[in-house]
Amino acid sequence: MFKQAAVFRGFAIFLVIVDHTIAMGQLGLGRINLPPGTLLSTVLNVLASFSPFAVPIFLFFSGCYINYVLEKRDFKASYKIIFTTITSVLWPYLIWSCLFYIVIFLDGGQSFSILGYVKNLIVGYPYNFVPILIFFYLISPLLSKIRGLKALFIVGFFFLYQIFLIYLLDPAILGFSNIKFMQFLAVPVLKDTLRTWGIYFPLGFYIKSIMHISDSHKKVVSICLGIATLIIVMINLVATIFNYQWPWVKYIVVVPFILLSVLWEREKFPFYKAFERLGKRSYGLYLINLVIFDLSILIFTPILLINSDLMVLYFIILFAITIFLPVLLMDWIEKILNRKVYRFVFG
């Protein structure tokens, strides 16, 4: 399970950068009133339809890793590891969040009050993955003491709480009347991210306890999960291409794929070595990519005013710069400076 973690994290950050390429690229086009054509818009929407896979993969394998690290450790040792891990998450988060706020101020004059900047950092703007990750890290020593059948109750609790938040925040999805009077049960700061991703860290944390599959049954289970993944992905694509309003799909599209990833040998994953390299830099790539995007859009978007036929090339360039330049920068810092500096800047 842990051998394929870097591969799937690499695949996840690849999807994040694809999604941000599309969103930020279209934002850049909007500045010069140059929308992409119908065909290109359809292609971009299809590619963006895979973005719901990204954060669940990160959270799932983070749960797997933390469970492995905390196994057989007492509370004191567990929290010592957790606080060290959170420190390596927080410093890069603060550095790149501040750089992002500087860039958007220089770019479009967007600014906040001191209290506004503090609130942004707490809620995770623009990196909303970080607060929910820290939350799960903080409770993971408690989760590590729960084993066996009780682990299923914990996973079930987060599953039911996620359904409750979907019902509370998106009541139209289930077709029921609103229940805003129960807003007090929604966790502040984390309610939106728990609604979308609440199940995945606990599922990864307890996956070893849940999936006891003999070698003779692994192939059958893999085929079933593969078929389920294909079906739900096709449903998601149909909804995207034909603009069907099936908002529930985004909440379940990744589930069979996540379970399949546990049984998937890394060597059988396409381009696994390339994804593995990205996976080892995934957190740094996640933090740095929006800053690189904003700077790249400032340079390349005006070129489209001269020749709009370069629009496809524009998206390719944005993607290539944002995925290769940070990796080269991180490689350089790790080799020329030292590992401590790297961890402080990129995690």
C-alpha cells in the first residue's frame, strides 16, 4: 500500500495542476475578453471533470501513512511526531500563502485587512486542503487507539457526518427541504471541506482493518472495482459533456478508484516513475503552483491578443511551466542548499 502512495500522490498533483491550468487559464482569457471556442471549452471541461480525484487521493494516502507511523506508539510519542509533521506542513503553507497574497495584490490590487489575512490563513485560502489535513493530523493519535470493529464505527461516523453536511449545505441534491436550523452542528472552518472530503482520511487510516482480502480474491475484487470506476467516470463525463445537473456525482466518483488503488501494484500504473517523482514533491507543487500560474498568465495572456490561434499552445505552456519549473527549483534547493531548507520552504 505504501509503495504506491508516492505514485498516486503524483497522479493527484498532476490532476490539481491540470485543473488549475484550466481555471487560471480561462481567468486569464477573461481579462482580455477572449473566450475559448466551443470545442476547446468542451475538451477543457472534460479534463477538469477528473479534478475531484485529487484531494481525496492526498487525504486517503495521508491517512494510510499516519496510521503506519503512529502504530504501536503511545500518546506522547504520537503527538511528538504529529507536531513535527504539522510544523513541516505549516511553515511552507504560511510562506506560499503570503507570496500568493503579494502576487494577487501586485497583479490586480486585491488586498484584505489584517483580520482578513488571518481569516484567510485559518480557512485555507487559497489552499483549503491544509486546514482539513491539520485537523485529521491532530485527532489521529486518538484514532490510532481505536482498532478492530470500532474502526468501522469511526469510518461510518465520518461517512454519516459527510452526508449530513451535504444535506445541510446542499439540500437540493437530496431533494429535501432545508434544515438550516441545524447549522450549529456544522464544524466551523471545516464544514465545506468535510462535506466534500470528510470520509477519505479516516478511510485511508483504517483501510488495513477494513479490507482483508485474500490473494485468491484480489483479482476478482480488482475487476469489480475497476468496472465500478469506469462506470462512474463515464457517468461523470456524460454529465460534464452534456451539462447535466448531477451534483451528487462529484461526491462519489472517486470512491471505487480509491479502493482500487489499494490493490493496484505501482509498477502497473502508467508512467509510474514519472508520477512517483511528482509525488515526492507533491506538497510543494500544491503550494507553489498558483503563484507560478499567476505570474505566467501575466506574461503569456497578452500574447493571445496578437494571435488567438495560439490558445491551445497557451494552455500547454501554462501547464508545462507550472509542473516542470517548480520541480527543477525544488531539486536545486535540495541539492545545493540542504534538506532542512527544502522542508522549511516546501514541506
